Amino acid sequence: MGKTAGRRRKAAQRGRQAGSSLPSCVFSAGPLFKNRNFLLLFSAQVISLTGSGVTTVGLALFAHDLVPGDSAAAVIGNALMLRILAFLMFSQPAGVLADQLHRKRLLIVADLARCALMALFPWVQSVWQVYVMIFLINVATAFFTPVYDSTIPDVAGREHYVKALSLGRVTADMEAVASPALAAALVALFGLKWLFWFDAVTYLVSAALVAASVLPRRPAAAFQVRFRTLFQELTHGTRLLWREAALRRALLFGIADAIAGAAAIVASVVYVRDELGLGENEFVVAMVALGLGSTTTAMVLGKATGRYESRANGPSELHGRRHRWSDGALLLGGTVLGLLLLPGICLPPLPVFAALWFMNGAGQALIEISSATLLAEHTQAGQRGRAYAAHFALTHAFWLVTYPAIGHGVSKLGSPLTFTLAGMACLVIVVAGILSRKPHHDHAHT
């Protein structure tokens, strides 16, 4: 027995030295925070998110300097639309490449491309150049994000995947809160250009961290995508999502997530400034509450699901338990989003509005974490690139619709009534989600 254990330890050591030729289970044998490769990838994402958050603030300031007055808002709005357009156009091809090529190389190339483009941004001198740069930067992001997301299940391992998702959500929310303060400090100390150069450096560091990681390599396959099969390859991920009932329901609740998220991003400032007659500090309070709700929920969900899943006896029961809590989280998240938006027409004061936005962040976290969990459960390593890319594209397509819908609603109906109508739409989605459930679903009895 001792000799067998010793041989296994030596084999594991040789596997770690051999690197990417080992299957993914080797990389997740220990606790998540002792998983070197996960920590390297996670650190790369944290650092690049910090730079991206700083650049979001820098883009607003840069646009205002370039086109003073109200026209700056139009420039920012158009840039956001181009961002989503880049995701829709290039995330699916990125998924095809992710399932054919080594994902580590794709991640490094995407980071280096973003680094080079961001380093050139301070020399932009016209609006059309802003649009071109934003589009190209987000083309690179359309390659990085789905590939990164599809790699995490293999690196973190099935037993730690939900914890990895929760940790990523918490970090993203914390970066969203901290980035404006960091951007203000950089502008005060070094000037506006350094925001973009800071972001360029973060992408360079991210590429270095990815290069230092050892990712599981799938069996080598010849690159066989040809013109006559290209459409099938590009739509493979979408067909995979549509084939699974659980993933269809997750996408349905993703619409509610996009409605509530767009209401927070587009309409919050109008409500706080125009309806309540308050200032920028009060608007910040509402947005901080949104981030805290998401962060708190992600932390609680990660711990609660970990305890619940730890009682599973074998992979089959783990799959069933993961389905049950994810299904409940989707339903709870959609219901919370619908109910918190309904009182908008009653003009809730700032303390109540902040509490509602705390629940908004909670509802979004419930939907997004459970959706990503189901996606990992229903995909294999060789198809995850296309599946995650399809999910990335479809969910951003929802935002492409909800952004202008909420914006036009606010301009024509006012933010209070728009909030209430958005809440009603979310509750309709919840009802549709309930009706779409199969009473004798296979996972209900595993």
C-alpha cells in the first residue's frame, strides 16, 4: 500500500514537471487556493480587470476632452455599442479556435494585442479613431474572455468550480468599486494618459502570468475548420446551449439579468439626480450598494453550495445536487429582480433605493453564477470553447437590446415607471421559467 502511494506521488510529480500533457484532474487535486495554475490565471484576470476599470473612467474623461459638452455622452454610448458589437462578431470564432488550438497561446496573444492597442490610445486625436480603437480592443477581449472562462473548469476542477466562480464575481465587484478611486489618484498624480498606459501594463502582466501557468492540454487535433463547415462550427455552441433544457432556462433568466443590469447602469443616475434631486455622492452610494449586494451573495452562495455539495456520494449525486441548487438560484434571482424593480413608480427615497439596488446585485449574482455552473456541468473539455463563446455572445446580445430599451423608456416614460415596467418584464420571465420546467426532469431524482 505504501509503495503504491509512493508511486502515485512520484507519478504526480513527473506529471507536474511534464506540464500540459496531463488531464485536468491533476490540476485540481488540492484545495483551490493551493492550485498554482488557478492562482496564476485568477491573478491575471484580477490585474487586467483593474486596468479595464480604470480605462472605463479614463474613456469618459478622454471623450469629454475630445468632444466637450453633451456630445461626449453620445461618443461614450456609441463606444459601448461597438464594444458589444465586437463581442457578438468575434466571440464565436474565438470559441472555435479555443477548441482547436492551445488556449494558453490564445490568452497570451489576446493580452499582448490589448496591451499594444491601449499603449497607443493616448495619441488618438479624433472620434473615429476612438471608435476604431475601442472596437479593436474589444475584439481582443472577445477572444480572451470566453477562452479564459472555458479554461477555468479544467483548471479549478469540478469540486472547486463554484467557489472559483464566486471568487471571480467578488473580485469583479470589488474592482468596480475600487477602480474609480484608483483612476482619480492616477489622474491627479500623473495625468489622463497614464490611465491608458497603466491598463497596457496590466495586460502585459496578465500575459506574463498566463505564460507562467501550466494548462491542461487536450488530445492534439488537426485544425479542420473549412469554409463549408464553418457555419456549423460557429453555431455549434449555440446549438449545444439550445439542446439542453437547463441551459435554455438559464439563458431565459439571463434576459432578466440584462434587464435589471441595464436599469442599474442606464437609469440609476437619472433617478438619483433628477427624480430625487440629489448629487453625485448619492449616486455613488446606490452603485456601491449594487456591488455590495453582488459581492455578499457570491460569498454566501460559494460557502452554502460548498457545504451542500460536500454531502454528495459520487459524481452522479453531485450533478443532481448542483442542478437543484442552480435551478433554485435562477428562480430566486429572477423573482428578486422582478420584485425589487416594481416599487420604482412609488419613488423610493435614497436609503430604500440603495437597499433595493443591494438586492439587484444579489439577484444578478444568483443568475450569473448558477448559469455558469450549469454551463460547466453540461459541456466537455473539447467543446467548452464554443459553448462558452456562444453563451458570452448571447448574453451580450441581451444587453444590446436592454441598454437602448431602458434608455428610451427613461426618456419617454421617466425612470420610475421604467423601473416598474422592467420589474413586470422580469416576473413574466420567471413565470415562463417555471412553466418551462419538466415535472419529471432526470436530475430531480439523482
